[in-house]
Amino acid sequence: MDVHHEDKDMRARFDAYVADEGKVEPKDWMPDGYRKTLVRQISQHAHSEIIGMQPEGNWISRAPSLRRKMILIAKVQDEAGHGLYLYSAAETLGVTRDEMDEALLSGKAKYSSIFNYPTLNWADAVIIGWLVDGAAITNQIPLCRCSFGPYGRAMVRVCKEEAFHQRQGYEGMMVLAKGTPEQKAMAQDALNRWWWPAIKMFGPPDSDSPHSDQNTLWKIKRFSNDELRQKYLDMVVKQANALGLTIPDPDLKFDEDTGHWVSGPMDWDEFWAVVKGNGPCNRQRMKHRQKAHDDGLWVREAAVAFAEKQAKRNNQQKAA
Ligand code: FAQ
């Protein structure tokens, strides 16, 4: 059977299988659209983890204590690991790592908007753990149940690590928020700058989200962008109150009827400008990534040369 041939019966059987919570594995037949949207999402997710190392990585050499430095190094390394699981999951769909790298470096593939904002001081490095990892878990817990097996399984481990990241970020914010007036002011200033970018991480409003309908039917997405944003808002407002910090949204209000917090208007033009490459740090992030890629060329070449040498030796041993 030609596994790439898409016929109507196979498509209908596939759709019924995933609707019934069946898990799809790499060698199973799948519609081209399913493969394509997963390569898009998983590779973009991987790129986000890798580019996402930069804003916090900037603070490793300037962490305020040895304890904070050790935690930050471990966290940034975890993000590299997440990127690698995700690239591996995407490779099972037939795309190569080189192709994914090329798509990122040429600007064809996206990565999360959130990593295009600067970390101006220590509070920014800390708030990433609380707000960005908090948003990442909210989005990724449902992805553990994604219909595509390798992605869902990668997410289980990623979420365990993100939970630790979120807690260390919250603990770091607690120390700042309960510290000296200057430290509390730093924490509030970081929240003022990171709040709106964090809330927009969940993607455009449902009415402007072209991938949502099909990917919900395929059980890649379990909740819509706005549903996840709402869960996050309800969680984070409570946490900000516990910290004694003020969410920088003058229109934020609690709706007694629904039991949910309601956000003020979001500036989606600003979001799309960042996604299109015009955020405060897009160019810097890509320049740094390109340099790391170029500097790593000798490692990739050495690994290929070693693998070739080993294969040759194995063949010679087999022939002898
Ligand atoms: N930034 O139709 P939808 C992390 C694009 S990992 C940039 O709604 P979809 C860990 C979207 O790609 C953070 N672009 O798309 C960490 C699409 O464009 P395309 C990353 C965005 O896929 C913490 C277009 O807009 N997490 O933080 C964004 O159904 C700390 C239309 O959008 C993931 O990637 C955005 N924020 O829903 C690391 C999770 N939002 O592809 C270091 C997996 C949307 O057609 C430090 N991904 N776009 O050119 C997902 O769950 C989904 O892909 C969404 C978007 C929810 C992000």
C-alpha cells in the first residue's frame, strides 16, 4: 500500500480513529495535512525552546548568587533538552533536522513571540520562569494527550520539567516581591513589561486562528487559544495577588456571573509585528542563533565523519 496516497476511505477511517482517541504512530497512514500541521507545530515548538534559551541565558553570568546560578544553568539546559526531544519527534514525520534548521534560519519557520523581548535586569530572568513557563505548562498539559504519539509522550516529560521551572520562577518572584522596596519595584516593573507579551503567547484570538478548527478535530488541540488564555488569566491573577503585585491592565475585572477574570483589550497589531520579525529583539535572537549554528559546524562535521568511519569499520569486520 502506498502510505502517502490519500484516498477518501482512508481519510474517513483516520478521522474516526482519532475522534475515538486512537493514537497515531510515525509509520501509520496519516493525511498529508495532518503530517504537515504537526511538522509545522512541533518544529516551531522546538525552535521556541532553543531560541527561548537566549533571554535567560544572558543572566547566567550575572545571577545574584551561586544557588540562583546553578538553578538557572539547569533550567536553560532543560530547555535545550526540550528542543531536542521535539526535533526528534518531528523527524519521525519525515522531516530532517537540517531542513528544520534551514527553515528557522531563513525566517520561514516561526518561534514563540515571547522570546523577542529583552531581559533588562534580574527580575526579567526570574519572571520568565513564573509567567512564560506558567503559560507553557497551561498550553502543554493538554498536548500530552495529542493524538500523535511521539509529540504527546515528549510533552509528558517536558511538562514535569516546566512545572519545576514555573515554581522556581514563582519562588524567585516571591523573594523579590517580599524584599526591599527596590526589589519589589523591580518585580512590578518586570510584570508591567512582560504581562501583555505573556498573555499573547497563546496565539491570536479564536476568530483569527486558522489552524484551530481542523487541529481540534484531529485532537492535536484540546482547548482553543482563548480557552487556554482564560485558564491562564484565572490562575495568574491569583498568583499576582498573593505576591502583592498589580497586573498592568486597568480594565481587568472579575465577572461574578461566570466566575472568571476578564481582560482588557489586547493589542494584536503589536503581536503580529513581533511574529513578522519586528519585535524588540527578533534580529538579535536570529543573529545569535545563526552564529551558534555556524560555530557548531565542526561538531556536526566531526559527528558525520565519525559515523562514516564507524560504518566502514563495521562493514570491513562483517566482510572479514
Ligand atoms: N508566537 O492558527 P493559530 C516555552 C502563529 S515553549 C509566534 O492559532 P496554532 C518553553 C501560528 O504558528 C513556547 N507565532 O496556530 C520555554 C500560526 O502561524 P503559521 C512555544 C504564533 O498552531 C519557556 C499563526 O500564528 N510553545 O515557552 C504564536 O493552532 C521558557 C496562526 O495561529 C509552543 O509552541 C506565538 N505566540 O496555535 C522555553 C506550544 N501564536 O504556523 C524557554 C505548541 C500563534 O501558520 C524559556 N504550539 N502563532 O505560520 C501550540 O500549541 C500552537 O502552535 C499555538 C498556536 C497555540 C502556539
